[in-house]
Amino acid sequence: MAEAKKRLLTYAGLKALEDELEDLKVVKRKEVAAKIKEAREQGDLSENAEYDAAKDEQRDIEARIEELEGILKNAEVVVEDEVDFDKINVGCTVKVFDITYDEEMEFKIVGSTEANSLEGKISNESPVGQALMGKKVGETVNVETQAGEIQYKVLEISRSK
């Protein structure tokens, strides 16, 4: 069997996944079990939409629990206190100047599990994340994206907020 891929996580990301797993196991499982029980008590299950919906929800919850357990089992937490802020790494916030679009941007570099572009969290495995990894303040990088080539100049590297 192939070795599972290590999942890089910040401490905040690890905590969020552990909290979600706990909620699914403790709260959501009980809720869906109650829905299934209630639907069973209505009699004929062959045409019972509530029963089918509850079973679907139960399957989704169990699949997510399995997925989270797999992620957590292979998690490698980035100790943000030990991150070297001389160069870009997972767990740091980087301010860049987008030369192509003439604007400043800020990204938090995280593992792929935590990536969320709406929150400015980009994966170290994404095209932009890969291009920025290891770069220092003052360096310029070219990133090939779906929108074409974009050029960033690294302005600042700091501890994630």
C-alpha cells in the first residue's frame, strides 16, 4: 500500500478539523440517528422520503468523519513559532505587489487542507503558493495561472495573524 501523503496544517487548521470531527461524532450522529428513528416509526420505508434523506445524511456524515480521520492521521503541524521569516514558508503571511495588475495583495500560506481563497489562504501546492515558497523579500516571481502569467514582488513576510 502506498504511504499516505502528509498533510501540512497550521495549528489553527488542525484545531478546526478536530472540532469539526468532534461535532460530527458527538452531535450530528445523534441528530441523524433520531431522524432515522422518527422516519422508521412512520411505517412503510419504501416510499418514505424522510427516511431516505436521513440515510443519505448519515452516509455523508460518516464519509466526512472518515475523510477527517484520514487527514488528521497524516497531519503534520507546522510549528509557526519555528518558521523562518527570512523566506516564505507554510504558516507565514506574505504581502506581495502584483506587478501585472498593479495592486498589493496578502496571502497566508497554508497546507492544501486549509486553503480557502476567499479568506486569503493559499495552498503551498497551488501555482502561486509553489512559486512563492522559499522566496525572500525583494524577490520577484512569475506565476503561470489560468488567467495567464502574473508577476509578484515579495514585499513582506510575517507571522500569520
